[in-house]
Amino acid sequence: MPLISVLAALVAFQQAPGLIAGRVVDAATRDPVGGARVILSVPSETSTPSMAAPREGVTDTEGQFVFEALAPGQYQIRVQRTGFAPFGDAPDASVIEVGGGLLTAIEVPLTRAAIVSGRVFDESDRPLPRIVVSALRKMIAASGDAIARTAQTTFTNEAGEFLLIDLAEGDYVVIASPPPPSSFTRPGVAPPRNSAPTYFPGALSEDGARVLTVAPGQEVIGIDFKMMTLPTYLVSGTVVDQSGAGVSGAIVTLLVDPLRSGSSTPMIAITNQEGAFVMTGVVPGTYSVNVGASISGRGVAAPTSAPVEVIVGSADVTGVTLVSPIRR
């Protein structure tokens, strides 16, 4: 065969679709894990041709799965199954290299999940329902900084009880946050004090949180603590377009800085005809304020060019300005 034909055949082979075939097993027993959800995605930092959306499959009774017709390049596999810790989430994510025209065989071991449970009370020992409780996994970011990443989130029931499931082994802190707003109604009179995001066993900052080290399959019970309350203040401002005109009906969110508190429960307000907004009942802390879509038909582009950081200390915060482009 002429050299040019050999090279052409080699190039065609290298560009041919690849295949990933794998098996999900219990890391301890090596038994197959059926019914596991397998998600294939393209790492954002690679040059692999993007898929329109992540591809998904479910393992059969033998724990097997297959992804066909894959462009050569790098991929990531995530696996989820109730009772097991998720596989493939940061910081445990790994990259799979798929060659053109080749079968890539892998085995995915799942470890048994840990469980953390407890109750949340107010300062008068009354159980608190609908409180957002999160397990934050402590880890080292790519930058080398120590961070706490949300691993699981749940709500307390009417008895103030919570159950955090499917946790991977590792170090965690637990935080309770006020419930999300029930509607987009404009704020009324706020209480002079309000619940603040509180770490177990009763601290307002992560520095005072107790670290829980969990092993595969471990059940950690009795994580009971009281939510702290703090004086409340208001945050107010205006949403304007690029000409400086107020934008009415814009949805404004105020979110506790997740790098400082781990809380992900936003406060929400809607601007009036002049583009003004007011949020009441805000406890001291560092927040990120942003503007999303408009309900007035003006088509506010979301998000704004950059969130505005707001620090609430011991007084109201006024004059916050958010500039949002408008989609015509």
C-alpha cells in the first residue's frame, strides 16, 4: 500500500468515533451496582469537541454501561446511586482519554455513603422547620486555598430534624440557614432580630465550626444545635439601564457570600416603577447582590456585568446601584 494511503487510513482511524464501556462496582465487596446513573461530560478546560449536552445512562443488573460514537478527546464520568457517595465530583474528578476508533474500558468503584443527622432549634429550644441545612466538604481548591464546598443540602421537617445522605468520606462542617422566601411579594415590616446562618455547634463563622470527619458508610447522629439571631437591617438601591434610567420589575437577589458562609439561600426583591428595591430583615454579613430577569417585559439581561459586594455591619445599607444591559 502506498505511503500516502497508509497515512490517510491512519488519520481516518484516529478521527473515527471512540467508545467507552464500563462497569460500576461496590468498592468494598466488588459486587456490581445496578441502577446507577452515569453521566458523561466534556471538561470545560479541554479542546475536545463539545457535546450539545452531557450524555447519561443507567447501569444494568451487572453494573455495565456503554457510551458510543464519541469524538476522540477527553471526557469525565460522574456516577450517582442512592446509598453510595457520588463518584467523579470535585475534588475526585478524573479525566478519561478516548482514542479514535478505540474501546476505552473502565471500572468505577463506589464507596458506601455516610449519613449525618440532627435537629435545629431556635434560642428558646423550639424546633425550627423549613431550615436549609448543608454539609460543606472541606478541601483544597486548585488555587491552593482551603475552601468548603457544598456536598449535600436538605430542609428540616416540622420537628426540626434533618438528614444529610450520600456523603463521601472526608471532613465536613454543617451549616443551617434561614428558609428561602415563599414569594416575590414586596417586603413588609421586618423583625428587629432574625435568624442568621449558623454552623454546628452554634457558631456564626466557619472558624468556630466543629469539623466532622466521616468514613464510608458511617452514620453520624445527634448533630443538634441552635440557630443564632442577630439584629436586622435593610439593603436598598436602584437598578438602572446603561443610560441611567430606572428598570422596573427587575428581580434582585441578595446572596450570602458562599466563600464566607456556605449559605445558598437568597433574599429576593422586585424593583418599583423607578427601579428602586428594598430588602428588610438582613442580618450582618457579606453579601453578593445581582439582578436577574425583569417581570415588566423589558428583558433585563442576566446577570449584570459583575455582582456588587455589600457588607452589612451595624447599620442600613443604602444607595446600592446595579447597572443592567437591556435586551430589546
